[in-house]
Amino acid sequence: MEWVEVTGKTADVAVEAALAELGLESVDQAEVEVIQEGKPGFLGVGARPAIVKVSRKPRKRNRRSRRGTKGSSNAGQQKKNQEKQKSGQGSNSRNGKSSRPSNKKKPTEDKKSGSSKERRAMDNKAAAEPKKDKPETSIEDQAKVAKDFLSGLLASFGLEGEIQTRVEDDVLYLDVVGEQTEALVGPKGATMYAVLELTRTTVQRHTFGAPRMRIDIAGYGARRREALTIYTAKLVEQVKESGGEAMLEPMNAADRKVIHDAAAEFEGVKTYSEGEDPRRAVVIASTGEVDES
């Protein structure tokens, strides 16, 4: 077998499999052609495998006679050079001259080293100082950056959709509309919130300052808020009747805020959060107050 075509998660994995199939010990013994680069995709979406073609390298003939002649001539020349160096060192020692290198350049080197340290310290100080001269970007311009990023994200996954932006109370709302965009929601909105973090990071890198941002993909956010509000109302009634408290399942910060806001509409209960992310959960507790209505 002179060549094989192998598929793998990455090009390196495919090459290793091809070498094993050809019985080669290292990639130096083969010629590799990458037909298709692997692509991990985003959270499993849009991934594709790598494809490589690996063939044996042709064996080279050894020219022993020429190498032997060249090796012997090089060895003789090296021996002559060593003898000259020894004779030169002896003459220098007899004349009272040392063959050791001079250290006269050390002060100059120390001076250069000190100046370079000072420059690095000044650069670090300048980087640490706030950028006062750079004006803060308007939220409308930041909305454009976020919209362009999300449009590019949809295009990279081959999904059809529309990006809608609006600003309310200094909060930037991003609505990704389209049936195919449901692929970016994920279980319990995990992928959707990951997309939000990527969008926030992109806005921060391309503008100065970052607004509060909310995202909704394929209407999932609105449906999730409505379901959590209804669920909270039922739990509040149970807690008021029993006089105890109820702990909900761990949720992200956005869902916890929905629970807090929904419970705040009722009297006789209070809410607080316990635990550390990502296991942080909301607790609804009775205050012992009786609803006179």
C-alpha cells in the first residue's frame, strides 16, 4: 500500500491513523496532503471532519564512497584547524596576552539593561492608566457592532434569521428571529446565554464601555420568562399556606432575576439566593405576614 486517505476529528489525528495504517514510524517518512481541514464548530453545530492523504516517501540511495571521501577530508581539515588554534594560544600566552574575552562591555550592557527596564516600567504604567482621551461609544454604535457579530454568526452556521435591536432604559435588547435560529438556544437556553457572552465580549473589544445586554433567540427568552412567572406564582401560594420555604433548582442569573421580580409582586414572601454559580438557586420563604385581602 503506497498511500491512504483517512478521515479524523483533526488533521493531526487523521495523519497518525494513516501512519499506523501504512506501518510508518514518523511523519518524516511520509508525504502528507490535507484535503479538508477539520472544523470543531460552535457547541457541536457546524462541525466537519478533517481529511488527509498520506503516502510513502521514496527511498534515497546511499552514496557511501563519496560520503567517505568527504568525511575523511573534513576530518583532516578539522585536525589542521585544531593544531593552528593550539599554536596560536601558546604564542599568546608567551607574549603575556590572555585569550580570555574582555569584560569591558559589561557597563554598557548593564546600562542598556537598566534603560530597557525603565522603558518597560513606563509602558506598564501607561497601560494601567485609564484611557481618558478615548470617548465612550454610544449605545447605538454598540448595537450595530452586536448586530454585525450575530449576523456573521448566523452566516457561519448557515442559518437563516434576522437580528433586531432596541434600546430601553439604557439596556440593549437583541432579538434573533427565525425558525432555524432555534439551533442556537440549547438545553434550558445554555447555548443562547453563551452566545450572549460572546456578543458582550465582542462589543467590549470593539468599543469603549459596555451596556447591559439582553438576548432572545427564536422567542425562547419570552416563553421562558412567562413559564417561570407562572411557576413562581404557584410556589408562592404553597409557601404562604405552609409558612415555610421552597428552594428552586439551580438557575442562571437571568432566570433568577425573573423569579425575584415575579415573587416581589406578592405580599407575605421574600426571596434570596443560595450557593455558588453554576449551582446558585433561589429560595422563596414566608415572612409570616398575613395577607389581609
